[in-house]
Amino acid sequence: MEKKITVIKGDGIGPEIVNEALKVLDAVAKKYNHTFTYTDILMGGASIDVHGVPLTDEAIEVAKASDAVLLGSIGGDTTTSPWYQLEPSLRPEAGLLKMRKELGLFANLRPAYLYNELKEACPLKEEIIQDGFDMMIMRELTGGLYFGERKTQEIDGQMVAHDNLVYSEKEIRRIAKRGFDIAMKRRQKVTSVDKANVLDSSRLWRKVVNEVARDYPEVELEHMLVDNCAMQLVRNPRQFDVILTENMFGDILSDEASMVTGSIGMLSSASLRDDCFGMYEPSHGSAPDIAGKNIANPIATILSAAMMLRYSFDMDEEADAIENAIKKILKDGYRTIDIMSKGHKEVSCSKMGDLIVENL
């Protein structure tokens, strides 16, 4: 099978971790007789340095012509990088928002899975985590507060900032359907997270989710306020299967969920539209403080590549092979510095990629 992949290495540790993911994809292609063709484009700070903008129209067209996009990480130190002296529309993250919008990537999937081998890295007590947890956070990605009208202006002698949170029934319905579809393939439970006791947008969210739920009688639906959900994630993460929520709530909750797994360096992410096309990236940032040191954890990016094989290319066997190789490496005691603990073997970013390839 032949597939075209747009590659965005990005900033900071992005090039290092993407290189390891490509190494694994090449090994998969060789083993299973596939052909993966890569085309590199710039986004984020790397694009600003070359083109003066975080994402060019030409780069978007390249992405649109591919079968999927593999992204590393973008951005830099917000206090020292010259990129953050620019107006917000020209900063690295603006390129990511534009890419999501232009490609119609409305559904963000962030699995949070606690590997048995990494229980010691989980900050929660053993009686809480017990035999581990496995949840999928389904975040709406192209609406809400991040895409609403915003402005800052002087009113009566003082500066006033305004951000508009807007959701349409259609936007809520399509992400809800995707969330219930995924729950059907898992443990058939959806926790819809909102702030319906305060926000009109959340009250509409809850109404539409209830309507969608009628088409999935096999799935258990519960509603939870976002502040309670944040508490429950550290009180009892085992209760969750699919967490369905809007853009900003999902951004915050998925980062919280990532840390109870032990390291954000272990968490993959997929952003999908209505068809099989998707953009795949690790949940973590660009970590400019360790860029170029060959110590970053590439596993989240490699797992994101496995998600690409599974969700965009329908290559379940190949995705399983990558995930099983990672479990084998962890069981054998290999760790990058972020998940290192006593009695294990610390390895570099590139060595971790090599080990995963060897165990495919």
C-alpha cells in the first residue's frame, strides 16, 4: 500500500522525536510491504524564521494533498523567544490553529493509558491506580473560545479584553457522534464534560449530547461539570472510558490526564475530520530547554504514528506491532530520562527509536 505523509518536524525537540517516528514507520513499511512517501513542510517558529509567518498557504496545500500529517512540536520559550514578541496572529501556535481549521480537524483524540511498567512514575497512590486506567479524551478542536471573536480595547480609561465562546448545534453533534462511535469500540461509557450550571454554550452542549445518545442505547452516558471532572481525574481515573468535551476544557483536562500516566512524553494524539484524514502529534510541547541534547522521549510521537496507521490507513496489525514493541521495551527496563527510575536502563532519544525498531 502506498501512502503520502506530510511531515512537520517543527521546533525544539520536534525534529529529534519525528526522526525516530519516521525510523519506525520505515521499518513498518519494509516489514509489511508498504511505501510511505514523506514531504516536509514548515510550521511554527521554523516557518516564521524562513517565511515570516507561522504557516504558509503553500504548506497548507501540501498537507491537503497528502493522506495524513505527522507533526512533532511547535513553539519555544514564551519569555525569551523572539517569536513571542510578535502579535498573536504571527506566533507559532497560530500556525497550528490555522492548520486545524483549514484541514477541518474537529475531533481530537487523546488516549491516557497507564502502562503497568510505569506505575512507579504515576504520582497517584497505588490504592487509587490499582490495576491501571485506560481513557480516551475526545476534545472538540475547531470551535469554542479559541476560535471566537476576540479584542482588547480601552473603555472608560481602562483596558478591557473580550473573548467570545461560540458553539453551534452542528459542531456539537458531530463531535458527540464521534465520541459515541469510539465508546462503542471500547467499554461503552461516555462522560460528557461541561459547565452547564453557568454557561449557555454548555447547556446547548448537554442538550445535543443527550439527543445523540438516543442513537446509542448500548452506551452509558453521564454528565459531569468540568471542575468536578478535574477532581475526579486524580481521585479515581479508572472510572473514565471516553471523556467528551469542548475545546478549552479538553485542552486542560487532557494535560492533567497526561500527568497522571507518569509522563506527558508517553501520550499520543490524533486530530481527525469526517473522513480518514488526520493529523497526528504528541500531546507534549517543544521542550526547548532539552532540544538538541538527544534525551527527549520519542514514544508519544511514535505512538502517534501508530494511531495514524490505525485511524487513517486502516493498518491495525501494523499499529499493534508498534504498540507491542513499546510495551516490550518498557518491560525490558529501558527508559528515557523523563520516565527513569531506580533499577532501569536510561537510553537516549535515538536509542529508544532503535530499540523499538529492533522489537517490531
